Amino acid sequence: MHDNIKKKINIAAKRQPADLVIKNCKIVNVFTHEIIEGDIAISDGKIAAVGNYSGEKEVDAEGRYALPGFINSHIHIESSFVSPEEFSRLVVPHGTTTIIADPHEIVNVCGMDGFDYMVKAGENAALNIKYMLPSCVPCTPWEHAGTVVDSKAISEVINQDKVFGMGEFMNTVGVINTDSEVIEKISLCHQAGKLIDGHSPGLKGDDLSAYVTAGIHTDHESGSLEELKERLRNGMYVMLRYGSACRELPMLLKGVNEQNSRRCILCADDLQPVTIFEKGDMDEKLRICVENGIDPITA
């Protein structure tokens, strides 16, 4: 570790050449909302610095744009009917480098064995896959699934590194009415310092306030501009969805402005391979943002 840090410092200070330099880029800087012409110096697979650098290997970008890797903030890999490795092969060429995956479907059938399979399979992917632990298996106590993932099962894994957070909490009724099993799951997640994704179609007013105050951070089910605004007012991150099934993004973009754009994030939820082949992945969502008047760097 010490050697890696020293190496990065020496590369940034130009005391030694970088492992790789991508020359002549238009670098999109999302910190300062500007485009900077220069080189990207890389050390041990990580960016060491941006500026004017030389490297042991150099690639001329010929003025192309270099953007941060895209993050799909909410996706169910199983809905694509391919494995995590194959999903990675589909989306990485479109610039997606990270996904936040909720393996609800496979856990609904196979329980934690399904979760462990997805995590292990994801280790073979070029894509950086962060897995949310499904929160509602089954979705409600009145549904039947292949298994039940209760608070006891969650307590056994929630603190492990392989769990990035808790997936969309679909049992809104259980949250609002303080169902003891639901509150125990939420408490376990809070104690572990993990985030909780939401799923709250149609919730508004006091019911939405009760849902949010439980510590649920996101929602991808806004069906109107008013729902978007109410969730933003309550401090949620609103996921603007555009996938193979649900496509609210163009409509919701009418409610995005300079002040609230930092609380709006992009997701697919469900994505079929044919959609990726024909339209793309996160790159398509960026094109839609720009077509609907969003500044490209904001997008």
C-alpha cells in the first residue's frame, strides 16, 4: 500500500512516468462543471493525475471526450435473463462501470443461496457490481415465494462487505404501520450503517413522511412531477427511471432544475438485452436528458 501511494505521488509530481497515459482528451470535470483539455495519467489501474504527462504506454485519444464511468443506480440483473458476467459484457462497452443491483428476483426463489451466487458470479465481471440485500422476500406477508428472508436472516449478513445496503422496501404498509418485523429489518440496516432503497408508488402526504422518516433514502417510482417534487422536498434521492419496462425519465425531466439536479439520479430498474443492443444503457439516458434540455455535464 505504501509503495502504491508513493508511486502515485511520484507520477503526479512527474518524477516518474505513469503506467499509462491517455493523451489529448477533452476531460469532463463534474466537480467544476467544465471541460478541460489534457492527459490522464494512470497508476496501478487508478487515475493519478490530470494534466500534461508521459507514460510507459501512451494512447492518443485524438480529442475525444473522457467522462467518469456511468453508474446505474438501481437494476435487477435477473430481469435481463443473463448472468452477471454476461450483463457486464453487454453494458460496459456503453460506458457503464458500476451498477447497484437488487437481486430480488433470484432471492425470491432461491433465498440467500441465490444472493451468494450473484455475488460470486459478479466477481468474474469487469463491471463493478454492488449488491443490495433484498428487503421484502416475499413482497408482503400475503404473498407466497420460494423462501422467506426474515430479520434473522438479514442480521446474519447485513454487516458483511458483500452487502452494499438494503434493496427497495416494497412493503410500504408495513413501514407506515410500524410492523415489528419491518422495523427490525430497518433497524438492522441502520445499525450496520447501510443505505436503504425505497419503492413507494402513490405515497403522498403524511404516509410519505412516515415512510421517509424511517430512513429510506431513494425512490424510483415517481409517476408524476408532483410525486417527484414531494420526494425531493422530503430529502429523498429520486431515481429517474428509463428501462425496458418503465420509462418515466422524459416526463420527470420537466421537474429537474439547477437547484435539485444533484438529488436526481438515473436508473433502469429492468433492462432487456434487446434494449441494450438497440438503444444502449446509461449513455441512452444521457442522450434523453440532453434532448430534453438538460445541460450535458449536469446529465
